[in-house]
Amino acid sequence: MTRQPPGPTPGTLAPHIPADVYRQAEREGGPIIIVHTTTARPRRPARTYLVPLGIGLAAALGVAGTVAAILALFEFAIHTATVIGGAAGPIGIGGLTFKLTRPQK
């Protein structure tokens, strides 16, 4: 069984008041003053925030570039299909004829 160190444990509001001090203050009618000092938590260095932020921004830029490249390829494919469809005219397969473009007036 492990023993707790003397003094306040983290998370408690006040340290333990010894019984003799409490009884003496009770007899004399004096107040019991508890001084509870806390130390400020150390600040995290900026590097701990900058590295994940940089990785996230790089990933976001990579995804945006990939989406832009895919959209450019789709646009190129659509323009190519339009040009080929306009030049070739109707396409027939086994009696079915598909006209890829509208007739020009």
C-alpha cells in the first residue's frame, strides 16, 4: 500500500488542519487562516502549436490542388468530347444512332 505525501493533494481546496491548532483556535475564539498558494502552469511553447498547424495547412493545400487538377482534367475531357462529337457527326451502334451535338442552323 502506498502512502500519500504530507500536505495538500492536487485538487483539494484546503490543506489538512492539525487537530491541536483547530482546538486551540476553538478555545481562544481566534480565526483559522488558511493560505493556499498555487503555481502558474507553464505555458506551452509556440512550436507545439505551429507544427500541427503547418501540417494541417499543407494537407489542405494538397487537397485543394488535387481537386483543382481533377476539375481541369474533367474540363479538358469535356472539351475534347465536344470537339470530337462536333467533327464526327452522329455515332451509330447496331441501328441506334446518337447525335452528340445539336444540328447547326
